[in-house]
Amino acid sequence: MAGKQDKEALKAAKAARKAESKAKRSQIWQAFKMQRKEDKLLIPWMLGVFLVITGAVFLLGMLLDIQWMALPVGIMFGVLGAVIVFGRRVQKNVFNKADGQPGAGAWALENLKRGWRVTPTVAATTQLDAVHRVLGRPGIVLVAEGAPHRVKTLLAQEKKRISRLVGDTPIYDMIIGNEEGQVPLAKLQSRLMKLPRNLGPKQVDAIEKRLSALASRGAALPKGPMPQGAKMRNVQRTIRRR
């Protein structure tokens, strides 16, 4: 009986993996078709990269008199190169569409690779300006999106608030935009990756616990009736942080 159940479980797991693989291939194909409609240079670029890489490996094989053995390797690397070009152009297209849209910065940060702890919208205004907090090996990075004259104040307030808690932990700040001194949305992730590694994994974990405690204290709404003249946007910020 147990053996039959194990076989059924293995069969179900295999079917699930097969379905997942099929869904991924379908998503990639749909993305390719959409990108091809919007990007007329996609196929020429992919084909060019494939031919250049395959040809280069084949010529290298000729110099070593193993060109026919090198050809399958060249094709494999050529396909890989074409796939990388496809991914880069899709990513560029997505970032171009998202640029300038409210929440685009949070979306870009939440798609960072593993190792980064992202807390979106730790501070905001009613005009949809926002400051997002990123914790990683470099330290704490405050990323703002919105009107520069408003987010600079938000950044200063948030930096002052958390600096009391994290001590001498490095705190960086960035403003998303295309003007001088700002970071374009498409380059935000790479800019974060270039920051120096100042902390170890255990230090990052310890700082995350402190920041979580700070968020818990800040999330508590005052008890009793709302004081007269209180600004509703402060309540909205509190609820959003929850």
C-alpha cells in the first residue's frame, strides 16, 4: 500500500514539474511575441549575437583543428548569448514603460536578487512621493521617488529617524530620476549592487530586527478619540506601514 502511494506521489510530482515547465515556456514565448511586436531589432540582434558567437568558437576550433567538435559548443553558447540579449531587451522595455510611474521604484526594488531586504513606502506624501528602505550588505539604502523638492525632506526625516537606532551603520540615499545627481530607474539595481559591502550577514540580521521593532512602534495608532485638527495623511501613512 505504501509503495503504491509513493509511486502516485512521485507521479504527481513529476506531472507538477512538467506542468510548471510548460507554463514557463508559454510565458517566455508570450513575452517573446510581445517584445517582437514592439522591438523591430530584437530578432536581428539575437541572430547577430548567435552567428558571431558560433562563428568565433568555430574559427577557434579551426585553429586547433577541432572545428567540428567545437561547432556544437559554439551553437550552445550562441543560443545562450541570444537568450541573454532577449532578456536584456525585454528588461529595458519594461523599465522604459515603468519609468515615471508611481510605485515604479518599489517594483524595481522588490525584484532585486536575494540578499536584499526591501521595505516599500516607509514614508510618503499625499502626492504619491515615497521613500523605500533597502537593507543589505552595504548597510541601509533609502530610495526616494517623486518630486525632488519634496522627497529630499522625506529622506532627511527618515535618515534622522533610523540613524538613532542603527548607530554607525552606513546609510545611503538615492533619488530615482533622470536629472543630474539622480539614479535612472533602469540603473537602480546595478547602482545598489556596486555599493561597498560593509556588513556581515549576522550584522544585517541584527539590524533588520531593530528596524522591525521600530516599525512595530510606529505602527501603533493612538488610543481614544482622534485629536481635533489631526491630519488624515498621517493616519494613511500609519495604515500603509501596517
